[in-house]
Amino acid sequence: MNEARKKTRRRYGAELNQQILAQCAEPGASVASIALSHGINANVVHKWRRQACGALPALQAPAFVPVSLPPAACAPAPDICIELRRGATSASLTWPLTAAEQCAVWMRELLK
């Protein structure tokens, strides 16, 4: 029988940890490629990043940031435009948007 070897977790120093986290913080950095270049699984580096964010709550963005916007100019509502074609005959209708419900009733009756 083969004796099972007890696997131990690899330990990384705080200096290497900080170096890798600094590389990951650079714009356009790929966590997977940085981890691979150091021979570390990317999941380990992701875990370090989560732990670093939890240890430094001051770096987290607030949940709500109020923003003031200029008032939007309200444009008048456009009309409903309907164009019907059947063979050589065509008809164009313009219906006010404020009477959209009546337009729907009229269309329902027309299409029966």
C-alpha cells in the first residue's frame, strides 16, 4: 500500500502578498496572469483581494452618492401615426397621444 502524504498548505509572506496586490491594483491588470507569473492559483489572489477590501473599509465606496441634475425640458408628446395599406389603397391617420385608449379601441374594431 502507498502511504498517503499529508498535504500542507503553502504559505506566502506578507511582502509577496503586498507586491501581488499592488500589481493587481494597476489599471488593466489581469489577476489570473499575475497569479500565474508568481506560480499561485488565481483563487488565492482573489481571496487576498477580498480580505484586503474587508480590512480597509475606508476604501469602499458609499452605497449612495447624491447627484444633482439640471431640470429636463419636457417636450410635447408626439401624436400616434398609423399607416394602413391594403393592395393599392393606403390610408394615413394621426391620433393624439392623449386619446391613446380610444385609438386602441378603434384599431381593435378595425382588425376584427
